[in-house]
Amino acid sequence: MKIENVKIYELEIPFTKYVGDNSGVSRGFPIQRQVFDSCIIKISTDNGLVGWGSAFAYECRRSVAECIRHMIVPKIIGKNPLHVKQINFDLQKQLHLFGRYGITLFGISAVDLALWDLVGKYYNKSVAEVIGKKHNKSLEGYSSLYRYGDKDQVYEMVKKSIEEGYNHIKLHEITEDEVKASRLAAGNDISIMLDTNCPWSKDEALIMAKKLSEYNLLWLEEPINPPEDFDSLSDIRHQTGIPIASGENACTYYQFKHMIEKEAIDYAQPSVTKVGGVTEFLKIISLCEEENVKLMPHSPYFCPGFLATLHLSQCTKNLSLIERFYVKPEAYLYPETIFDPKSCLFMPPEGIGLGIDPDLDVIKTYKVN
């Protein structure tokens, strides 16, 4: 069996950042439309099997697509897709000149996901079954809110998340007022996490962390810039006592090894569409289990990468929470229930490979190339 063809689909799917009724208005807040950039790939073999993957592509869709098209595809045509780990290794080695992080690894991640989907289909097993270490039948989700920058909107979205059954809620705010509003809305029995997306220097982060300590955060995520300053992240963790989460901007096992060696994190957050795909993610699972670091996957997307995250999370010994991006896409590549399940418990779709192929009509409607 050989890789015969790779097709790349660039998509733009509008979404609203409030989850409300069908009119697009939630709790009196007007609709605000944004667009998800997606880069989906389909790998076909000479015996008719097809695998689907996706790269992280928010605001970098075209660059990722061109990387896959010109730098990666010529190197994998004719390869045996069952040799997925070797293909991943070879791609990282051959493309190291262009950087081992960022766009290059996003492209490799997409290929790796599609190959794992193919491997599962070849053996008539799910990806989790191929991995062979299923521990968790269902996975609890948390509501990952958009950044609103408004305490009243934060309060309402926290309330709505709780109404839908979420016991864990993540903010993407950078001021104390919004964090305070979330705790007032949630009370003391709901977990609140805060992802700040790398806004502060070490000194600024120390000041903010001390202010935020009274709100009993489950974790503080990526409080400093640059995110790979693991020495400073470790200082913040040890000086404030607030649990630290990081990893959505890290690529490969080695960056996670480095941050764990520096005692910089309590929670590791690899993103399967950024880190190097399933192959690299599995190494990070083993690392976290060896070092007793909790794994919390980064997964605010609606493409094959989310399905891969569900399969990988089923294979962790320590139960992870699943990040459910609390927004409303105009269309879904998969049944909406996969992303918005009953009782906030997530499961991969029951099928071989990643479990289900994306909706071709949605791809056709939102394709931009």
C-alpha cells in the first residue's frame, strides 16, 4: 500500500462567539461574527483507503496549506502509510532547516493525523484501539469561553455554561474584573481556569497572579511572553502557589520535556494539530505519566484534530478534561453532538480510524481554494 494523492482544503467557517438562541442573540448581547480558518487534508492510497487530518490554521491557513503542498507532499508520495512513525521522524529531520516549530510542525501534524486515520481503517480499528491503551470510556468536558473583555458578558456566559452542565469553565480574559465576575457567577463549587495567552512580563505576571490568587483558579495558563521562558514560568509557579498550565504553543516532545525539567507546569497542554500529530502526542503522554504531570489537551477546534484528541485522551491513565470551545460555528464537519454532547461527556464517534469522515457538503460550501 502506498500514498498516492494528497488533497488540501482551505475552509472559512463563520462562527458567533456567544452560544445562544437561533436568532444569534444571547442574553441581550448582539451577534458578533468571526471566521474559523481551517486546513483539512485527505490522503488517498493506491488501494482506495482515505485518511483525514487537519493542521492548526487560525490566521495562518494559507501559509500552512502552502507548506503542506510544497514542502511535505513531495516527500510522502509513494510511502507506505502504515509506517506513520517513521514518516513523521523523516519529515521532522528533512524539514528541520525551516524550523522545528510553528508552520512546519502544523503541516506535519496534519499529515500525521491523516496517516493514523488510515492506519485505523486498514486494521479495522479505532485510533484508540490501534494505540492499544484505552483507559477512559467517556471524558468530561470544560467550557472554554471566548475572550469578551466585558465582565457582564463573562458573567452571563459562565451562567449559561453552568446551566448546560459544565462544572469546569475556562476564561480567556486579562483583567481582574472579568475573573471576579466569573467567580461570582460560578460560586465556589465550579472550577475556574484562566488562559491569558501570553500577555505579561514575568514581573507583571507575578503581580497579577497574586491579585488573582483569591479567586481559587484551578490553573493559570500561559501568563508570560515569550511562552517558552520556562525559568520565569517556574518562578511564578513557585512564588505564587497558583497551578500553572502551558503547552498549546509548544511543538514536539522536547519542549515539554524542557518545561517539565524546569518545574514550570502543573498541567501540560499539547495540541495535536500543532505538536507533531498523534505520533508526537503519544510521546508526551508517556512523559507526563512518568513525571506525574497532569495532561490537559488543547483542543479549541472542530476538525479532525478534535476527534484525534478524544482518541488520545481515552488512552491516558490520568483522566483529562476535554476543552470544548464555547462558540457556535455556522456549520459542523461532523455531527454537532460530537462537540456538544449530553451531560458534557465526550466520546469519539464509534467507527474505525478517527471514527467518522468529515461532511463533504460542508467542505464544498466553505472551501476557499
